[in-house]
Amino acid sequence: MKIFITGLAGMIGFHSAKHFSKLGWQICGLDNFNNYYDVDLKRARAKILKSDFGIDVINADIHNISQQQNEISECDLVIHLAAYTNPRHSFEEPQKYIDTNITGTQRVVELMEKLQLPVIYASTSCVMHGQPLPWSEKDSPSHQNNAYGWSKRVNECQFINSQIFRTIGLRFFSAYGPYGRPDTAIFLFADAISNGTEMTIYNKGQMKRDFTYVEDIAHGIECTVKHIMSLKENLEYNEIYNIGYGKQVELLEYVDEIEKQFGRSTIKNFVDAHPADTPETWANITKIKNLGYQPKTSVSDGVREFINWYKQYYNKN
Ligand SMILES: NC(=O)c1ccc[n+]([C@@H]2O[C@H](COP(=O)([O-])OP(=O)(O)OC[C@H]3O[C@@H](n4cnc5c(N)ncnc54)[C@H](O)[C@@H]3O)[C@@H](O)[C@H]2O)c1
């Protein structure tokens, strides 16, 4: 199996590539190493992929993905993860979300229509904000008030309505783990504790999340890869799957776990909800469980793995 991954130096791209390499699958892909967050962290992931797994991350942009046509045409499928993430940030720079997530994705769609390879692409749980819980793929997505949410819903429409025969959209639920994204809750809380600065807690802590350890996410993607590759080439298949842990955790319990791992706390600033926030997320994972998915990392184990990595990587206590 040979797989081309966009956003390969990102959090989920990095962990998926490692996971797939261990299965003996060949991985290649691209990333534009943009500076939305710490570029050194992206480079560190790429360095590990090269040194430990022999994987090269091509420094390229999805807007020009047609330049990788030769390399991609030798692959069995494409996993499209490259995107601007984060609903809160998308209020500040909506155009970036339109450019990369929608226009950039359209370039991916066009090349895949030409090459007729199956595609697995990243959507997000955000498209279900406000709908009755737990969120099922059978229910309709909701109204989106932020460019990240609606750009990802547009991605689903782009692939479902494309001429590509086999596509799977994945709605990830709050991924976390080592080499994670610095704009996620666990990272921001760890930074606050470690630096002794104020921890901002939105909606006064009244939030629940379906936090999903990134290794479980990689395992979920593996299940969908095996499934899409088992389908007949000319079968029209455009499905959406949730990848979550399948359980809710109170935000303040998550904070407790992080504090436990540090053995200390910091000042908390309880503020109102951000307009992009949803009070609760919760994945119904029945559909992907039918493909063999079984998440196994509890929040306490996952938080411990993250904090151990964080302390070592940043040389902090
Ligand atoms: N992490 C989560 O909790 C989560 C939840 C829901 C959905 N997702 C989706 O999963 C995917 C991966 O997320 P992640 O958490 O690994 O984010 P990430 O930001 O770590 O990874 C995305 C990567 O894409 C790259 N990229 C961005 N624009 C690009 C472009 N124009 N050309 C080439 N590369 C580009 C970035 O440099 C980055 O390395 C994204 O599509 C995201 O929207 C993630």
C-alpha cells in the first residue's frame, strides 16, 4: 500500500504516517510548513519521519498539488489533511480558511478526479455544533457561524459532489497527544501551568468534549483505509465517518488531569463562551466500529503521554 498525505507535517499527518509505516505501508506527502503555529514543531515532526521511517515531507502547497501528479499517480490513495484549523482563529482571518480549506481543497479534488484514486479527507465534528447529542453521521449538519466550520462542511460537499468514485470524510473529535497542536486546549493549559501564567477557561468551564487520543485517530484512519481499498474501483461511495473516543469528559476534569500530571496548578480566569464554541461534543462511533475501530486510550493515559512528551520536548517541569 502506498499513500500520499497532504498536511503530512501536521499533528494527525505525522501520527498517521508513523502508524501506517509500522504496518509496512509506504508513505509520502506534502506540507507547506506555514507559520500558523510554531514551524519548528512541524520541522521536528518531519525530521522524525525522515530519520525513523525514511519518509520525506515535500515542501509544497496544495494549491499547486498538480505538480505532484507523477508521485501521486503511483499511490493507491490520498489522505487529505492539509488545512487551516481552529474555529476561534477563523473569526480573525476567514480568508485564509477560504483560500486553503476551500480553494486549495478544490485543487485536490480536481487532481483526484483526473487520477481517479480514492480519497480520505478531514472534516470536523464542528459541522454538527448544536445538534442533538451524541452526533451521528445520519443526522444533518448544523448552521455554521465560523469560517473553519463552514469551510469543512463545504469540503464534505466538494467531495460528495465530485466525480471521484470513492471518498470518505472523517469528522475528527478533539484530537490530542504528543507532538500536538499548540493552539489546542491541552497545550494552552500546559503552557499556563508550566509558565505560571493565567489559564483562560471559556464558558466558565461549563463544557464537555469527546477528547480523542491521536493514536486512536490514526487507528481509525487505518480502518477507513482498509475499507475504502476493499471497495470495487467503480463503485460510487461517498461516506462520512466520525472518529471520536465515544465518551464525554467535563472540561474541568480534563484540566484536573493536566494539573495532576504537573503536580501543581495556576490561576484560572473563567470567561464567557467564545462565539465559535459549542458547549458539548460527543461522537456516536457505531458506524466506524463496524469497520473494526476500537479506541483504547483513556483521558488519564492520554494526558499523561502528552505531558510526559511536553516536559521532555520543551525541557520543562
Ligand atoms: N486535531 C483535531 O482535533 C481536528 C479535529 C477536527 C478536524 N481536524 C482536521 O484534521 C486535519 C489535520 O489537523 P491537525 O490537527 O493535524 O492540524 P495541523 O495544523 O497540525 O496540520 C495541518 C497541516 O497542513 C499544513 N497545511 C496548511 N495549509 C496548507 C497548504 N495550503 N498546503 C500544504 N500544507 C498545508 C500545515 O502546515 C499543517 O502542518 C485538518 O484538516 C483539520 O481541520 C483536526
